Amino acid sequence: MNIKHKEIIIETENPFANCKLDRKKYSEVLTGIIEAYSEGFVLAINNKWGTGKTTFIRMWEQDLKNNGFQTVYFNAWENDFENNPLVALMGELKTLTNKPTDPAFQRILKKASILSKHIIPIVAQSVVDKYIDTKGVKDAIVEASKGVADLFENDVNQYSNKKKSIQEFRTELSHYIANTNNGKPLIFIIDELDRCRPNYSVSILEQIKHFFSIPDIVFILSIDKEQLGNAVRGVYGSDRIDSNEYLKRFIDIEYSIPEPDKDIFYKYLYSYFDFDDFLENSVRKKHSELASDKRSFLEFSAILFSSDSVTLRHQEKIFAHCRLALRAFGENMYLIPEVFLFLIHTKVLNEEYYNNIKFKKLSISDLQGKFYQIIKNKLNEDTERLLMWLEAYLILFYSNYINKFGRMNNIYKYDSDQRKNILLVDSIINNSNKDRFLDIFENIERSRNGGSLDLSHFIKRIDLTESIIN
């Protein structure tokens, strides 16, 4: 049984064979753009973290290779230990060299070494006096400076030489690429750019613009544009900087991978983690109260994952934790899938709320208020009934949790005059239909026989404080 989702295997001959999100068609669109504009440009693939960009990029890279393109893959986040991005970028380019092309690459390296040199800062007499007390050291530094005028002239010469070196570097690089790519552009993929140190991210962008802006190189930047924009503002120390306009200086084409159909990924995860092994267990199927748990689990998965804020990565984490926690439930034990799923969803995405529930810090109205904030964008005519059931379960089980002997006493009471139960708590989902909400509580009490449960039944297993029994 899997309790962690492993990286998808990318088959060499058919790289999208194991893609569960039907994304090959988007790679074909992007490859078509490259073929139409092969002279070189910068393409940004902009999607939120956790939406499967890296997996898509690696599949597409292999597909490009299969179609005769040379590619370089550079994970910027894994390599931001290197202070000078030019060193890292040239190191990746070196992987393309062979015996015939090595002399050309060595010439590029020599040009690059000039660009990477740092001019020693001028130490004026006033600065020396302020920070250095030892007269011998001061005199030695001042003597070494040989006068401000000489140093200024040296700076001007250095500037002129560096400008010339940039052009020479580009020329050598252009010749090198033209002789190694068999008539197709080199595809230089830079992944995880938004996760680097901010100054490293910005430095990579600047160096791509100034040093690598030549024909026959297509840069693919895999980014979360919002996070990269935050890095830009951080580097320049101002929230007033228009990061979107700044990034347009570097990005020629921006593309976002369309979101997959909502049902595809959670159904794949359900199968991957083999939930049927527990939910469809023959022992559980004998109990009418438990027999519909699979249907409830999938119905609420569809509701909880209907929001764009729940990324594919979040879905993986939620299902992985679900599968592990299930091992602490007995074969004939109540699961109440909607509650179980919601609590794990909350633990992963709203841990403060989860802890406030766990440590009994909330009133019933506080519990409902935060619950509504979580599910309001999932609420519609189709989901209202199911979400009212979830709300009722939460209220009941939390009430039992904070008042062990209360059970339904805090939720409804019997009115002898009217000869019926009177609801004491309104639904935050639909407070105009009190009879419907009351009917849900009465059904829980009457048919599911789970009305005596409290949230500790779930929390102990979700927090893995109960022994694994299956």
C-alpha cells in the first residue's frame, strides 16, 4: 500500500504515457510555437506552485529531445548556492560539448570570465579614515589606490572593455550554438526560478537578457509569476515597483497550463492509494451503515477539491494522509467520510482552525463561521444538501467533544406542547430551512447510529496517536 505519491516515471519513447492529466496536447501547442519562432525568445510557463509544472516540463523536455531538439535543464532552486548565475548557466551549457566543439566552448568561457570579474571598489581617503585606525594600513591602501583620477580612468576603460566583451561573448555563443543544434534552436529550461533566493532569481533574469539574448536559444522559464514578482520587489526594496511590467522586459511569451478537469486527479489518487482496500472491504460491506462510504468519500472529494486554491500537490498530501490515518480504523468502525476528509483537508490547509477544534477553543458559532469561510466557494445548488450534512456532523460531533454527556441536548429539544423537536442551532449554509436541518440531525440519530461519536474519534487517528490496526 502506498502512503506517499512517487514521482511519475517519464518513459523515454513515450514521455506522456503516465500523464494522468491529459497534458500532451499542451506540449504540442508549445512545440509548435518554438518551431514557428525558432530564432529564439523567452517563454514563461506561469502556474501556481503545486500544479504539476515540473512534471509537465520534464515530460515535454523528453518529447522535445525525441523530436530532434537539444535541451538543457537547469533547476535554479537546487543551484542557488552558486552566487554567480553565469557560472551555473555556463556549467549547464558545458553538457553540450564534445571533442569537436570543446575548443569553441573554451573560447566562450574566456569571454565569460571577463564578464564575471568584479571591479575592486574604490577606497577613498575619507572612507579609510572613518573605518580604519591603523595608520600603516591606511597609508598602504591609499597608496595602492594611486589617486581617484587614475581609478576613475580605469573604471571607464573597464566599462568599455566589458561592453565589448558582452558582444564578443554573444558572438562566440551564437557560433557555438549554431554548430551544435543541427539547425534547431537550443531549448534552455530554467525550472523553480520563483523558489530561489530573490537576488539569485533576478540575477538569472538579468543575465539571460544581457548575455544570452541571441538567435537559436529558446529559454523556458517555469515560474509562479506572483511569487517571482514578490522576489523582484524584495530585491529592489519597494512594494511600489510594478513587478509585472518589470518581468515583461524579460518574457516574450507567457503561457499557463490549463487546469485539468476537476474529477481526473482525485480519482487517479483514489486508485493509486488503493482506498478500495479499506472502503470496499468485505467486512465493511456487510454493515449497511458503512456500505456507502466509498460513494460519500468520492462525492466529498469532488466538493473539497473543486476550488483552484486546492492544488494538485495539496490533493496528494490530503489523500496520502487519509490513507495513512485509515490504518488506525477497524474494519467495522465508523468513518463518516465527509467528516474524516474535511478534517484532514483542514489540517493540511487551515492548521490553525484544525488546532482550535482539537483544543476545544471554539464556540459552536465560531466553528460554523470558519467552516463557512472554507466551503462558501464550493457551495451551490448541487452541493448544498451534502454540505448541510457535513455541517450537521461537525456541530454534533464537536458538541459531543466539548460536552461528553450533552449529545443532542444542545442542538434540538423536544417541545411537548408542539409534540415535536425544536431546533436550537441554525444552519449557516441555509438558515431559512430549519425543518430540513432538523431532519438531518434526526436522521443521524435514528439511522446512522453514529450520533454518539465525538471529534476525538477522528482526531486521534488523524494525528496518528492511535495504533495502526490494519
